[in-house]
Amino acid sequence: MKFLIQSNVLSLLLLGGSTVNAFSPHCGRRAAPFIGASKHQGRAIPLHVSIGLGPDADEAAVEEKSPKSPPAVVPEVDHELFRTSRLTKFDEKCDDWFDSILGDGNGSMGTISEEALKRLNQLPALKRQPVLEYGQDEWTPYASNPLPTSPILPAYGLEQHGLPIPRRNAEAWRNFDVAGMIGTDYSGNFPEAGTDIALDESTVKEYTETLKSNGAWIDDADCAGRLVYINGRFAPALSKGSSSVRNLSPKDFEADSELLKREEIVNYFNHLPDGFTDRLKADVPSGSDEFLTSYGKLSCPDHNVGDATGQFAVNTQQGTACFAALNSLKASAVAFVEIEDNVNMDKPVLLVNAISSDVDSELAEGDDVTGVSYNPRSLIVVGENSNLSLVQSCVDLKAVDKSEKPVPIFHNGYTQIYVKGGANMTHAYLEESGGMVTSGVENRFEGGEGLVSPRDVESQRSALRNTHFETLDVHVTGDDGKYVGTYMTFGGNGRSRLGVSASLLRPGAHASLNGFSLSGGAQRTDLRTTIHHIGQATTSKQSQKTMIGGRATTSFRGRIRVEQSAQQTESQQLARTILLSERARLWAIPSLEIIADDVTCTHGATVSDLSDEEQFYLRARGIDPVTARNILMYGFANDIGGTVEPFVQGRADAQSSLKNRIIRRLENAVPTGERAVKGEYQSV
């Protein structure tokens, strides 16, 4: 094809005698000459330009005849040489801290412990993923393929372990005091761990009264079962067992035990959160004859999280898998609650984990104090069409005497809950250990002879060195199963972290999560929730309320994920926070990940001070400013406290009632000075 181009246009295109074929895909090669119609200095000028037409027939014939060179072979990089290339000195401290708690790797749960140790030590393979072509089943345009010469690196936290270890800047641990946690040695164990604790009659009476005053007691006539653990050791004299509610000791996990012959129970124990056990706990209907069974392939191919060890998947996790495996390895006793099918438990079950300082001084030698760790474990299975009310309580059994040397304590709890078809379970988790924080740390200290600042008092508080972790892993595995959980954390431990995961696997499953958190002093708290809608027509509702005073820091990350298979899902989430002081800090991150296209989902978060209008309303009726503020604070907390069962709330006039225990904590967190009456909107 030839073009007639005027001479004024030629003067712009010609560079010397000829031009480069700039528009052809074969740029850099001379184009076949054209003869322009214009004349320049009385002669025709060859014009070597093609505009979007590609090679002509002659060029194509030449290309077909020319031999094609084989593609260059790029040698594969030895990826293992780069496994620890991103590991910093702080990351190495994190790994060393975890290994110190892990100890020699000997566990008390037989093959369960062996499997957990294997998962911790088996490093993820560093291999290049195959490049899929368009039309293959798992092809997706969102795939990321590194260059052939680039080494494959492990996800952060997986450099030296098979499960992600905490990292300061990892998504799962952002805004948490990782430096303070790994700076505390928890490598010790409570004496005689793994054995039942024997108590004499006077001690039983003393401990019973203490548990009653702390609201962690239900009489034998009013409960279906009660299991009490002191420093991780089972206390038979304080417990009430049955065929459905019993303690599992190391003997129950020996090679020929009846428990290990039950494949379903073994699979429950071996399950790890965050998708590290890829097999779903129930087959999820997908289409007429198809079922989903793989966690990593949900909403495949465009929206699945993939392998749990991949960086994309790790960024969405709570970071609890390594601590769940640590619990499976180090747990010395297990609270086992198994409700058979078609059983209506009209009385509640109580599980108590109490901390006593009686043996702390035995672990302190001179000025060298080694902290201790213990790993409470609970497995709850609710059969089809059955009902269960469960209460878990973490309390202080005995206050630390000033003459003693209390050691730092690391509580690493792991609770697994499985609700089958048509079952209904209510669950209350109360965390009140660690004493009370010091009030007034947010104020400027004026000083004075013989006076000590509240900040100095708080810094010397022994429980400030404690770390409290609890992982609650809930699976609704049957059609129309229902789980309602209430979580209240208002203890005084320096660092606390609660991770709740609810997986709704079957059609009609429902989960309701209600949470309240109170922090003050110099506490660092972290709340992580995940509601995973997998089955069709599942529903969920979440309400989280948080109060932060003093110089405390709290982070809340609430994640709701709705898979492609979870059509007709309904989900609601609301997080409300009140900042009680100018120094309090909060990170609130509610998130929705919706892959299905037929859903009704809402979420939101608010951060504020107490309402000025509400305070004025009370003061106009003769109530003094401090009392008015206290009334509003309790009303805020009671929205969650009122959702628990009446037997958990107790008698309203009793000092041990949940209401009065919350009021005492709130009075300790009430701001002093100008902030006690000043109302001002806060948001960070």
C-alpha cells in the first residue's frame, strides 16, 4: 500500500535519506521503501515509513525462512542461599525468644505434640510456582511471577520456622508491643507441671472462697461440670467432672489410649488456625454435586488466599498458628467437653484458669528472675441438635505479697469449639487476671517530698511484665448451627492479645460476637476477630466496645470475609471506642472482604469521648459530674455485659457480681483532674 504525502509533511518525517520504521513491531529494521508522489529538488524520494501495518509480504517470507534461535535457558537460583537474607537482628531475637519457650521439644500430648513440633520445624519449600496459561483451570490475571533470576524468599516470620513467628512490622503484629514481649524471658515452667495439684481441706476452703469472691465459681448443684486449673495444673478437689466434662491428662494421650483411636478427635486437636490446616472441618456445598474442602482454594482462582505460607496469605492472618502449635506441644492438661447428639444441657459448664503466686518465689534466684509460661488447652464439641452454655474465666487466685519476687507469666491459651448441625452454644470468656492498673498515670506529676508519681508506681507493678494470649477457634460445622460468644477482657496484665476466629461452614450457620475491653495504665492490648462466611445463607453479628484510659494503647482489627460460595450472607459489624484520657491511643480497623455478589453486609467504627449532652442531662438532674461520668461509663460497658447468661452476671447486690466487678474496674479507670469533667471528642 502506498501513500501520497505532501512535501511539507515529508520535511517533518525525513531524517537524512531514510527513516527508521518506528511504527512497526520490528522497530530498528529498515522498512520496505515507498515512492512518494511529491518531488524534492526535481526527483522522487524513497520514503521508508509504515504506519501500523506490520511487515509486508516480502518481509514475512524472509522471517519464515530465517532460522529461529532457541530460547535462552536461565539457570535456576539456589533459593536456600537467600532464605535468611531479610532476617534482621531483631527478627533473630524473636526466633530465639520463641525457641526458648519451646524448650527441648518434648510434649505431653503424644502424637498431637509430635505433629505440632513437626509443623514448627518443617520449613516451607522455596520453589517457583508454575506459570499457567490462559484457559487452564487455575489461571488468573492476578498472578505475580517473579523474574527467572530472582530468588524466592519466604514470607516474613517463616525464615527459620514452619509457622510464622512474630515480627515487629508484620501485619499480624502491627501496633503490638513485640519488643517488650520478646524482651521478657518466659522460658521457665511452673514446678510439677503435668501433674494434678493436691490440696488439703483448708486450702480447698480458702481457694473456694477466693474464686467465689472473684466471680469464678458455680456451685455443684447449679452446674453440669466445673474444671479448675491452678497455674496450668488440674485441681480435682475444686472440680466437678462427668462423662461429658472431664480433664485429659498425659496418660490419655499415650499410644494405645482410646482417645487417640477416635480420628475425629485427633483431627480436632491437630487443627491449626489461619489456614495452616488446609482441610476444612466440613464439606461446603458448591453447586449441585460439588463440595469445597480446601481452605486455600476458596473463591478460586481469582480471589483465593492460596498457600498459607505465602506472603499474601500471611498478611491476612492473625498470627496465632505458631502459638497454637506451641500450646499443642507444651499443654500438660486439657479441658475436654463433649456433648452428645440431642442433649439439652440445662446447666452451664465452667472452666477456670487461676494464677497463684505461691510458687513464684521458687523460680527467682537472687536478682536473676526467669519468667514462666503455661498453656491452657480446651476442646469443646457440641453434638447435633444439642445445647450448651460454657463459661471460661481467667482470674488471680492469690495476690502477690510485697515480700515475694513475682516472676513474669506468659499465658498461652488455645480453645477449640466445634458446633454441629442444629446445635446451639452460648460462650462467655472473662479475663480478669493481673490485678488492677495504676490510675492517674496520664496526668502530669507535680512532685513533692516523699511522693511517688503514678507512672513510677505503674512501671514497678509486677503484672506489667505479664503477657496474656488467648486463641479462640470456632467452627460451625453443621446446617443451622448457632454460636453466641461474649468476650470481656478487663484484667491488669501488661500485654494481652485475644484472637477470635469463627468459620461458618454450612448453610444457615450463625455466629454472634460481643466484646468489651477495658485497658488503662501502661497496658498494650490487641483484639483480633475474623468471621469467615463459607457456607450459603450464613449470618453473623458483631458488636465490639472498648474503653481506654491512662497511657494505654489498644488495637482492634475486625475482619469479615465472604467467600464466593457464601451467597445470601447477612453480616453486621460495629466497633465503638471511648478514649478516657488525652494519652490513650487506639487503632480501629474494621474490614470487609466480599467475593460473593448477593450479600447484605455493613461495618463501621466510632471513636469519641463520652457525650457532653448526656452528661449535661444527668447534671441537670442534680447528679455531680464524676458520678454522671461513671453512670455513662457503666452504661457503655453494660451493653455487652448484659448479653451474658444470668448465672454469669450473678446477683446484682453481691460484691462478686459481674456488675460490681466491672464498676470497680471502671472507678479505677475514671480520669482525675480536669479530664474528670471535661468532655471532648478524641480521634487518632
